[in-house]
Amino acid sequence: MEKIYIFGHKNPDTDSVCGSISLSYLKNKLGIKSEPRILGSINPETEYALKKFKTDVPEYLNDVKVQIKDVDYNKSYMINQNEAIIDAFNLMHEEGITGLPLVDDKKKFKGYVSLKEIAADMIYNENLNVNTSFDNLLKTLDAVDYLKYDDNINGYAYAATFDDATFIKDIPLDEQSILIVGDREAIINYALNSHVKLIIMVYGKRLTEHQLELARKNHINVISSRKSSYKVARVLCLANPVKSIQRGQTTTTFDVTDYLSDFDDITSKLKHTNYPILNNKEECLGMLRTIDAHKVNRKKVILVDHNMMAQSVDGLNEADILEIVDHHNIGDIITSKPINFRNMGVGSVCTIIYFLYQESGIEIPSNIAGLMLSGIVSDTLLLQSPTTTDVDRKTAEELASIAGVSVKQYGLDLLESGISIDNLNANQIIFKDNKEYEVNDKKILIGQIFTTDFEKVRPRMDELIEELNNLTINHNYDVCALFVTNYLTNDSNVIFSDKSKDTLSIAYGIDNISEGELLKGVVSRKKQMVPNIMDVISD
């Protein structure tokens, strides 16, 4: 079964991280193999919750783009570089391919050979030079019998085509000679006495007992082949190792982790047909043909706490979205087929996931209950946010009972753990918890941090305004704002870029809104920040 990645939005908060972990646990209990992932660094509040309930931080997920490892490339398309040329040719012929990667005994990539290069080698090179293993010769020559003394045969082949006297007079045989012969007794005896490297008997002919004795005495290799002299001469060079073929050009290879989009871009320019696939150890894993590049196994994903492309993982359009569990407004994600989409008007995605447990009849462990409670407390500001529903309150109490904690006391501890900004620069403060939105081709960035006293933030307003202005210029935001929310008084102070002033003035009905303006009762990004701003942008 394929693994499914379950993750929340970029710049993960406690609700999205704890929701992803909890939903992944449920899916695994239902027999669906899954892993929770995060799309960025977790904040101190989330870290507190994970440590409290003894849960590891999920692994980081960079993207879900299609990689070559997701393509059905052929993992058997390769050959050992020491195998005979004819073996490479036969494999290409059987599989209908035009080339093969070459590997050593440890499958390290050593090169590539094409059918065209084999043909060129046979036509233009000296075909009677032999330097190969004895075993390669046995396979290539269709041997019926043999006498072996050397594992490797290196020499030049001669065919006994002249009459005996002429051959013996004009052809000087020595220890590096290979003789192709039939039942020519005089020439065979000449070869035996010359201590040749190898005698190849054609048409299945064999040496006489006397000749065999001399061959053994002089340690001469002998092969009896079913083939004729002509066929032996024709195929002898094909017994040489395939690594002996001279490449006409540099081989282009790809790593198994490379993106398919990059593969498509490069291969469209090169126009080659086959490309060896390697891993980071330079081991060959197989070969990808361009005609097979469409055979893709896309990564399977489930989205938690978001349903907008801008908030999700890079490459989402290349993945298969199986399910979405969210409590926000419906965004811009489009799927190619129907999916399970669970969306409820509650204050936390973990509240929805609690109902999924109930519907599936799966018992919630204490640590998972604690994580889900953390998500609810965080997203509803300890059940004080206007997004909070009675369903959230009831669910929080039931989860607290399972986790063995007090909603109020644990909630205060959790929120307190995440509010410090003392060690953060302006950019880190803005991106501590932010979301990006698009409406009518206009871009909005809304950050939110929490405090018990805005006066702790006021001394840093100048640097925050400067950074908001920089972000607006560099990323072309139409609205770029940071809301500083006091979860004790249920109010927010807003800090914004110069470009955002008019929009925020209209959104909150305040003439000439000022930096750090107090917005009474405004605490929810989902209900009181984003909708107000989007209404102005839309109009």
C-alpha cells in the first residue's frame, strides 16, 4: 500500500500540526498507511504541546512534486560491463530498446552503450582482436566441449583459410594467437607446437587424443563450437566485453530524486531516447525511456486545516489529493476526481478530527487526546475566540478528560508558552504565524501573534512597520499586516504596511487608522480579519 502524507499549512500552527498527527494515527488504525508531515518549523507553543504529550515532531516535507522515483522506469535495463557484446545486443533486441547502462559487479554506473555504437564497432573496428573472458567465448561460440586453462583470453584470431603449407609458411602463430580451424591436422599440430592461446574447432570438431595430450602439456585452451568458420569469425568479436565499445558522446544520467519536470525540460533539448537512473551512491537503478515518462505514481496527500494552494505544499498540483479536513472558507484547490472533503464551521480542525474518531469507532489514546485538545485551545484562544462553538467546548472537555488535564490550566500554560518574541527579529515575528491569501489577483499577508500586554510589543513597532513595508515591496502584497492579539482581553492591536492603511481603515470603519490601533473584540483571523479585508479588496 502506498504511503499517504498528511499535513497542515505552511508556517504550521498547533492546530494544523496536532491535527495532522491525530488524523494520521486514525488512518493507520484503520489500515491506511500514512505519515504526518510539517511544511515548516514548528513554533514554541506547538513544541510545548508535543513535549507535554511525548510526541515526536513530524518530518519536514519540502514538496510533493513528481520525482523520477515516482515514475515506472525499468529497473532491469542494465548489463554488467564485463558481459559479452552479444549479450547486450540480445537484451536490447528482446526488450525492444536501443541502449543499455553498463555497471560493475556492485552495480556502480560505468557507462552506456547503444545499438548504433555496437553496429559501428562491428563495421569499422578490427573484428579479430579478442580480449574477453573464457566464459563469454563459450556462450558466444555456442560451445559443445572445451579445455580451459585461462580465465581471460587476449589475442588475435586467425582463420585457417589457406592450404596447410601456405598457412604454416605465412602465418606466424605465437602465445597470443587464436586459431579458428576445422579438421586440418597439420595446421592444428603447428598451432599446438606454437603454444597458441586458444584453438577454436568449428562444426563441433574435436582434437584427437594425441592432440589433446599436447594441448594439456602446453596449457592451450580449446573450444569446440557448433558454428562454421565463417560464423565463428563473424561473432568472435561479440564475445568481447561490452565495455570495450567506444562511446561516441557523453552519457546524460539522472538521479532518482530529480524532478520529472526537470527531466522533461532537459530531455526535450537533448532528444535522446534512454537515460540511466542513478542514486546518490552512483549505483545504477535502471533506465527511463522518454516514452515511459508519463507512467507516474503521484504522491498521495491529505490536507489538514487548509484548502488553498498558496497555503499548501509546493508541487501540490502534481500530487493526488485524497481528502481534505478543514474548518476554513472554501479555497481555490481543484481536484481531478471526487474526494472526501470534511468542512465544518467549528473553531478547530481537531474538533472535526474528534468526530472522525467517533464515527470510525477508534479509541483515542491519551497523548492523541492531549494533542487534539492543544489544537482546540490554540485556535480558539482557550475557547474565547468568536469562532468557538459549543461543539468545540464539549469536545475540549471530553479530550481533557481522556488526556488527564484541566482545560483551563493546561490551556493557559500552552498559550503562555508561545507568546514570547524576545529572541525573534521583525521578520520572524511576522512569520511566526501567518497566512497568505489571494482575491481578485490581489495578495494579502496576515500575521498574528499573541500577548498578555501590547506594551511589550510597542517598543518594536518601528522595526515591524519597516519589515512589513519591505515585504509589501518585495512580494507585491496589497495588504500586509500583523495583528497582536491579547487573549486575556480578547482584543487585537494592528500594525501594517503603508500601502495597507486605506484598506484597513475601511475594513474596520476607522478614519485614518493608526499604527498599533486597538481593535476591540477582534481576535479571529478567520472571522474578523480575513473576511473584513477581503470584502474591501473584492469591492
